[in-house]
Amino acid sequence: MSIDTENMRYNMTMWQGATFKLSINVKDSNNANMNLADYAAFMQIRETYDSGIVVESLTTANGEISLDAANGVLALELAAERTANINVDLTSTSIPPKTVYVYDIDLEDANNKITKLLFGTVDVYGEVTR
């Protein structure tokens, strides 16, 4: 799946125990692919905005965010082993059960200027096959 960043809010869906992948087309103010050559990216997932506990953290430094600088593509990938450890409320009345988290993604340039790229919710659905 690929999304663009015109609307900064994007709600994600993740399955517990499955590899999560998402490609994001980053555009500049002229709607052209943004050159990401001198950027680092950071994403955190938390239970709530004010939660002190980080459920997951993806970064370019840990390799779970990769940048195709010339084409303006930011790719997220979280291994199945990691999504398996994200808590899902199995007593939830939804089928399949799910827990809703919040996230955001920041870009940091070479001058340490941080820009909010995306934010939203992450619906994490429980798995049956383990």
C-alpha cells in the first residue's frame, strides 16, 4: 500500500503476528517527490498521546524505516515477531478483537529541524494462528 502526505492524518491497520509494511510518498509544497537525502525518520506508537510507554519505535537508525531519497518514498516495515508482541485486548467485542493505538512520524533534516509527516491511529487486530 502506498499513501501520499497531502492529508497529514492517516489511520493504519496492523495484524498481530504479521509483517507490517507501508510505503509513503512524501511530497513537497509543489506536490513533487521530496528529496529525502539528508533526512532521518522516526515513528512511535503509544497507547495514548500522553502515555509514557512506547509500544513500538521505528527509525531509520534501526532499519525499520527506509528512505528512497531520490523518489521521496519512506517505507515502514515491522517484523512479524514484533507485531506479535503488541498487546491486543482479546476480550474486545469486535470481531476480530482489536486495540487502537496512536502514532506519528517525524522527519529530521541535517540541521535538526523536525517536521511532522503523518499522525493518526493504528488499529491492531488480534491473531488466531500462532
